[in-house]
Amino acid sequence: MRLFGGLGRRFGWLWAAYALSAYGTWLGFGAFSFLAITVLHASAAEVAAMSASGLAVGALVAVPLGPWVEFRRKRPVMIAMDLIRFGAQASIPFAYVIGVLGTAQLIGVSIVLSAANIAFTAGSGAFLKTLVEPGDLLTANARFESTTWSASVVGPMLGGAAIGLLGPVVTIAADAVSYLLSALGITAIGGGEPAPATAPSRLTLAALAEGWRYIWHHRQLRRLFLNSIAVNGLIMAGEAPLAVLMLGQLGFPAWQYGLAFAVPCLGGLIGSRLARPLAAHYGNDVVLRVFGSLRCCWPLGLVLVRPGLPGLLMVIAVELMLIICCSIFGPVSATYRLHTVDHDRVSRVLAAWSVSSTATRAALIALWGALAAATSPRWALAAAGALLLAAPLLLPLGIAADSATPSSSCIPSTGSGARCATPST
């Protein structure tokens, strides 16, 4: 009996595991920062530095993980990464209880989570390609996208209430348990998977660079790669300047700031539902070009934010349109990427993609924080918005012919660039 809209029981378990992990992540959203500020008395600059360093070092650590994942069966790798993430997260409540929690541990956990997220993404993308038929990949990716956005709507609200009532340590513990439940869900998938490619006798620099080499020698994939890391990085670079502008200079209360980003996440549910019918009607090429371009237009509007209700409504409107465009673009982009990549290169390509995206995001977050400090938050937002307007020039053209079936000659929360996105299958 085929369940879950024709994608089968095994996909249903994968989807359930992803949902548990996504909801746990968003339930604990902000708990790290809250813990660092309230318990360790870290400054805002120290919190930002912790976040950026965790992403950057985690990306560096993850460089050899692409080849490592490629030459192993993917489901055990995914289970192992979930258990590693569970252990890393669970170490925080344990250290807090015995009174030894410190900044170094938070940075270490951030590094482990960043590297494990990249390895999990590399394995899950390759595993998904073996789990569903090629024609069902867009449906599967759209369901993951929808789950991400529903979690981003519900999770922060529940997590904020939990932090207020129970404290950040409890929400971090709940997030840790979600990884354990995800590992159990992936274990329940059962069944076999194709044997991995034969591993080389030793790991060389060429093997480490294979993912990037494959991307770079495929013209359309290279353009999509450059567009995705640029857009994702520039959107995230505006986070800190916008927070300083709204919470500091414009005096928005914390609840309004949270509302400004929670409500627009509903657009992710809308966009992920529209992705498949739009691609079926207009074709992948048109969807990628149109919505890939539109997602770059909205952030510049944040420069004009003013205090009070009009400013709040403006942020909500800009974020809503941005997220709708991102959540349409994301599943189509991820599906094209999986269709295009050869089966024995998927994990290395996805790992290279994630490492580059994570490292770029960390660098731009740090750079734009310095730019906002040297000029002003509005100038930093304007610079990010202006550069985003040029990003559509990097979008691939004419992919319709090679996106319907897997390629035999050339080589993913999916490159959506969404402000609320989590690491996605």
C-alpha cells in the first residue's frame, strides 16, 4: 500500500524524522543566544562572534566529510549525524546542571552542529534520490520545504513561551531529544539502498575538491551555485543590522520584532504548495528565473522601515513576499540539483555546496556587522539590498532540457535563501 501521497511508507518515515528535527530546531531557536546572554553574560558582539565562528570552523571541519559520506551507505551516516547532534546538544544541559558551562563549550557545540548538519545534508540528499522516483523529487522537496516553514511559524512561538516559563536549558534539551527521535525515525525506514561507490585507497586533495570541481565544470549548476550562495549570504548579512535598527534605533518592542518574522513565515507554506504546479505549468527554467529574480528585489525595501505600526507592517510585507518567492524557488532548485548530479557524486556536491554556503554566510555576517558599526544599519541594509539586485545575473538559463531526467555526464534547507530556513534535505 502506497501512503503519503504516493511516495510510500519509507519516505513517510524520512519525512517524519525531518519534521521532528525541524520542529525541535525551531523550538530551541534563540535559546543559545539567550543562554549566552543571561547565564554567561556575553555581549551582543560576543554572541555574534560565537555564531560566526561556529559556522566558519564547522564548515572547515566538514570539508573532508563529503568524500567520507559519498563512499558509505547514507542511512547509517544520517543516523550517526543525528546521534552526534543529540550528544552535542545534550552536553549543554548536563554542563549547566553540574555548573561547568562556559563560552568555549557553546562554541564547540556550535562547531559540531555546523559540521554534522553539512554531513547530514550531504547524506540525506543522496539517500532521497534513491528513495523516490525522479518524477517525485519535486513533490518530496516541496513537502520538506512546507515542513520547514510550518515549523518556523509554530516553533519560535512555543520556544519563546518555553524559554520564558522553563528557561533556555530546557528548550535546548528538547531540541536534543528531537535529534534522537529523528535517528529513530530514520532507523524505522528500513530496507536497503544501493551500494556506495568504491572508496579510493587514500584521501587526496583532488578527492576533497571533487564536489567543487564537478559544480564548476557544469555551467548551469555553477551559475545556480554562485547565485545561491550570494543570495543566501547577503540576505543573512542583513539580519544583525536589521535587528539593531528595529530594536535599537526605532524602538520596536521585542514582541513586535518577533511578530515581524513569525507572520511572514506563513508565506513559506504558500510558496511550497505553489512550487510543483507552477513548475508543471511554466517549466523549471521559467520558475527559477522569475522567482529567483523576485527574491532578490524585496530586501532593499527594509531600508525604508520607520517606527510604529506602518514600519512593522512594512517589514512583514517585505519578509512575506521574500519568503513566498524563496519557498517557490527552493524546491525547484533543489530538485534540479538532484536531477543533474550523477549518483556517485551527490554527497560530495551537496557537501561542497553546504560548506561554501555556510562559510560565505559566516563571512558576510561578520563583514556586514562591521559595516553597520562603521556606517549605520540602514547603510548596511542598503549595501546588501543593492548587491542582491545584481544576483539574478548569475541565474542559469535554458535548463528545461536537462532537468527532466538525471544527467549521465555532469553534476541542496535547498538554497532557498529564506531568512527562516533550516538545513534542508
